[in-house]
Amino acid sequence: MAVAADTKVENGATALLLEYEPANANNRLAEVRKALQEIGVHCSNNDVLRYNRFHPGNFEDHLKARLSSLGARKAVVDVSTMSKLAIMLVLNTCKQLGLETDVFYSEAEHYGPSEQEYFEARKAGKIHQPSLHVFNGIHGVVRVDTLASVAMQGQPTAAIVFMSFNDALTQLLLNTVYPARLFLINGSPPVYGWREKATAWVHEQVRQEWDEDNPLQPTDPELPLRSASTLDYRESVSILLGLYWRLSTTHRVLLAPSGSKMQAVACYLVKALHPDIHIEYPSPDGFAKEYSSGIGKRWLLSLGAFRERLAAIESAERETFLEIAI
């Protein structure tokens, strides 16, 4: 809804909307579509694309075909409520088509769960700490061919996982992958700072099981050393590139975009730079009841001509990691 409030419409603007499957009664597709049409954005039935969270394999083909039929030159990708795997697939399509690309993100006004709800749920034992030795009945890990990789098959797997409140995401990945090494990245939100320690607590048991790869901050033993902003994607890109160059010659690098929306954007940028990274997305059966609500600050990340921007990042990366100082 923030897009409808903020968008200035040019002639020929079209909105492509994702209709999520399996259906969820809380989704507001019809309301969003109506709001966009009222400000002059075209959105026909052909512009509503089905996205199956558990089987998204043909989504990219349908998106690419629709964008091509529209003759699209520029895409503004609203990631605010988009599935994190969908974010990566949409950005991948924009890159393949050579579109000028902007990323739009609206913060929520109120984030769920609240601090009180979190501590009440934790006290009642409703929030679990993932462990290599615990197995839960969760849906499964979703893999998509365009984000997969067969590089370094047969080598030990190093999994990079973003922490979140949803303990099921990390647990599901551990149940499926059995990594030789696990690197956790905590999220540091720009507001509600208590959430950083809360997500660290959720992952404390699994952190201890891979404590050598996940040291704590020397000044605060409640927080892991490796942490990135949930908003500023550049911090996540920096951490991911550092881990990639550290691990890629000896391990199969597996990346799970299980953190924030903007951290998922960072995951795609790093994957685009290094196709040998393998993406696996843990997908739980349902969603948490504590929804975020309202419209907070809005942000627009201009990636410009996507391919050229990636080439510029690659050049800077090579200078950092490959050039020998003389």
C-alpha cells in the first residue's frame, strides 16, 4: 500500500502483482490492485502472476514473458512484503533482461512481535532454540534451478545463515543440509534494538554447536561478533563477500536468505557476482501470527542499469580481495 501512496505515475506504467499460493486469507492483493489502478497504474488480469512458495520453478519464465511482452525498460521492485526467495528471483529476471532497476522498501510502523509478546512467548516455551540434534516437522527447503549451483560437489558444505525470529527456518536448514561449518549472521535493526539480542538468544544453542565459526563480541557476550544491518544492504554484502573469499576454495558455499528483506537483496547481489554460491531457502508451512503493521519510512535503492552496477561492484571486489599490494 505504501507504493500506491508514494508512486508518481508515468504514461504506460504497469504493475505486476504476485498472487501467493497456497492462498492466505490475510493477503491484500485485491486492495493493492485497486489502489494502484486508482492512481492510474495499469494492472490487468494478465499482470497478476501466481507465485507458489513451495514450488516456484516456473515463476521466472512467466515474469520474464510478461515483462518482455510489455516492452519494459525499467522495473521498480517493491520488496516490502515479498517472499525473500521471490525477491531473488525477481531481481534475477531484471538482471537477465537488462532492465534499469530500483528497489523500493517500506519499513513497518509497528513490528511484530512486540518486546512484551516476545518475552511472554519465550517464558511460556513457545520460542525454541534450534539445534543440530532436534528435528521438527516443517515443510521443506525450496531450491530453484537458476539459483542453484553444482560447484564444489563432494566438498564439505559451509552454510551461511541469517538469523531471524523464526527458529523454524534455521532448524529446517540444519535438518536438510547437515553442514560441516555454519556461519550465522545476526540482524541489527535501525530501531527496536532489543530485537538484536532476541534473535541472538534464539540461535544461541546452535551458535554454541559451531562456536569456533561464530565468536561472540568481546564487549557484549550476549551478541555474536558477525552482525549486519537489517536495512543497509551494504553491510550484508561486505560480510558475505568476506566469507565467500575465505571459504570458496575449500568448501561448497551454501547461502540461506532467511533474514530481512534488504538482507535478501544483498544475498542476490552476492549470488549474481558468484554463481558458484548455492541458494537454499527454508520454507515453513505457515507464518507467525504477530504481523507487522502500518507504513513507516520508505526507501528507494537505485541500482541503475543492473548489469553495469554489478560489474562495478565486481571491479571493486577484485581490487579488495585479489590485487597484491606493492
